[in-house]
Amino acid sequence: MKIMKSKIGIEELTTGSKAIIVGYKTAYGGYVGKLLSKGLVVGKTLTVANTNSLGNMVEIVVEKQLVSLSKPEADALYVTMLKED
């Protein structure tokens, strides 16, 4: 896996994309605690499992667990995309 350099929002990823959590958007400060309680800490690798067609939910896999995120929770994450070699 190769780490891409840019910091992006999780909404820019597609199903099957892999990324590393690199931070949280300060505008969504109230959601950071929820993300931490779900195990979404800086340095964790995630895979996008599913995005709702309405755009109001994202499902990701972190450490072999499926985690559902509301749109505001997903929007609060900054990630760096991983690219297959």
C-alpha cells in the first residue's frame, strides 16, 4: 500500500477505498467524541464498505468491525487515501 499525501474528507472516497484517519474537522467538534468512542482514532486504517444513495450514511470497516456513520460524523473525519501498489 502506498500512502497518498493529501488530506481529504471521507465523502471523497468510494466503496472499497482504503484510507488512514489523520484528523478531525474542528467545525464538527461535537462529533469527535462519538468518533473516538467508535474506535476511530488517528492512525487507524478504514475501508469504505457502503455509502447510502441519499448520502446520509456511510458504512466503514475498521479492525474487522462494520461501523455506521451518520453524514455529520463522516464529515468530521479527515483521511489520507491508501493506494494499491
